[in-house]
Amino acid sequence: MTGDDLSRRLLYRDALMLIVDKPAGIAVHKGPKGGESLEDFFSVLRFGLPRNPALAHRLDRDTSGCLVLGRHRKALEKLGLLFKQGKIGKTYWAVVEGGPKEDEGLIDLPLGRLDASRGWWMKVDPSGQPAQTLWRVLGRSATTAALALTPLTGRTHQLRVHSSALGWPILGDPIYGNGRGGAIGLQLHAREIEVPLYKGKEPVRVSAPVPGHMQEALAACGL
């Protein structure tokens, strides 16, 4: 990863917000163990402002797609409130093992921490925080299904835990599925984001292209 790589992945820019196409396999910020992160390269996205943009939300290391950055403090405050209020629409594409029998539905399962030793790993927990995910089948193969997933809440690992809990884990998921070894990579992509940033105007809608590591699995499902 280089600054030039990140510049080429810019999907949207205005006075308040940037949206980049995050590649899979890189953390958005440094964790306790350090290592390279996307934030290391934010200086190339200043576009004349005195400070680097900053993350308005997070994506998992192995998830690709639309990532929103605020260009300055006031922008981050506005975006943070929109995310907190659930006003930002997010659609993910995923390829799952097996797949649901129906063509669409709602997952309504609360989530909590798996245990204190597992960091941010999560589980379905009746006493946990409410978590809801809309899903719709985009296509199927003999052994997999391509889904559009819309999280109505923003819990850690929500889509991954919900899919696994219903018996169709996301392909390549090393934590909640059968993806240990990760040869194909996590088949989860933040495909589209919708941000109602400006009063009296249509929401900003941005889509991220399908990443290379998901094209084969999606094609097998007819996409």
C-alpha cells in the first residue's frame, strides 16, 4: 500500500467528506500490535487543508469497500451524529456458504462480547445490544449465495455473526465461518453508502467496485 494507491481509490470528495474504496487486508487504524494501517497514508488526502482527514466510522481489516472520512473537526462531528442516529444507509455484498431458503428477510438477534480474552469477537447474546440486519438474495450457485446485507444497527462484526448464526457464514471468515487459512479472503464488501449530509439536497450515494478477490465467487452466483 502507498499514498498513490490510496489516492487512486478515492471515490468521492467535497468540502466536508471523502469516501475511499478501502482494500481488503489492511486495518483502518493502528491496533495495539501496531503495523501498517490506512491512516498512515491520509496525508495524501488533505487537498489543501492543514490537517489529515479522519475516520468517520470503521471497517474490519478484511472487509473492502466504502469508507467515509471527515475532512475536519466540524465535518467529523456532523458525520458522527449521522452514524450514531442510524441515518447513513449502508449496503454490503457478501457471498455465504449455502444460503437462506427465502429470498429476503430480517435478522433480529442481539449481540454481545464473546469473552474478555477474545478482544472484539462477538456472539448472539439475548442480554446483549439490539442488532438488526436486512438481507436479500442477489444470486445463487449450487453451494453458495450472494446477498445484499443492510445493517440497521452498527454492532461490531454484526453481519458476520448474524450470517453465521443463521447457518450461512460468510465465505472466507476465519472467526465465524470456515475460512481458516483465508485462501480466498473474506467475501464481504461495503458496496454502497448513502449519506444525507446536506439539508434540502439528495443524499450522497457512492458505490465501490467489486474487488478482485470476490469476482469469482460472485460470478458463480450469476452476478
